[in-house]
Amino acid sequence: MKNYLIVSILVSSLVGGEIRTLAADPEISNLRWIAEKVTGSHWGYVSLKEGSIEIKNDRLVSGDFIVDMKTIKVMDIKDSPWGKKLEAHLHSKDFFDTENHPEAHFSIHSV
């Protein structure tokens, strides 16, 4: 009896479950980034231009995002002159080169 129960649960989980697509609202959506180095770490936010995730059986299964790299902000030292200096460095050709690469794309293919 236990074997039949396990098989029926597996079969129902394979065929059941509708995939739902949820779109990000660019007006209120952003990503928090964290960068670590030997002497510490920094964090901040970058805005989404667009994005969506797919959910099946209340679990994330995939996602696609376009990030507006020109909006990258440093938050942990934002009131310090070092915060503005770090932001400028992140935008520069030495790092993300946001002038020539204003968008970043990333996808989630498996979780």
C-alpha cells in the first residue's frame, strides 16, 4: 500500500501544478547587491527595467530580468564621500562601464 501511495504522489506532482508567471513592477522593484572583498563588504541597490519569474507548485522554477545598470547605488556608505567614489568606480570602464553597457540581463534556469 505504501508503494502505491508514493507512486501516486510522484505522478500527481509531475502532472499537477500550473505554471504561473509573475511580472516585476519596475516602479517598485529593485535588486539588492552585495560585494565582498578581503577588507569588508559593500551593498546597495540596482533597479529593474523588467523581469518575471515562473512559479510551479509554490516554488520558483525560472526567471528572466533586465537590470538598469545606470541606477546602481551604494547604500552602506551613501553619506560618506567614499560612497560617491565607489559609485563612480562601479559606473566606470574599470568596472561595469554603464555608459556602454547600460543593461544587464540574467536568467534563472534551474533552482
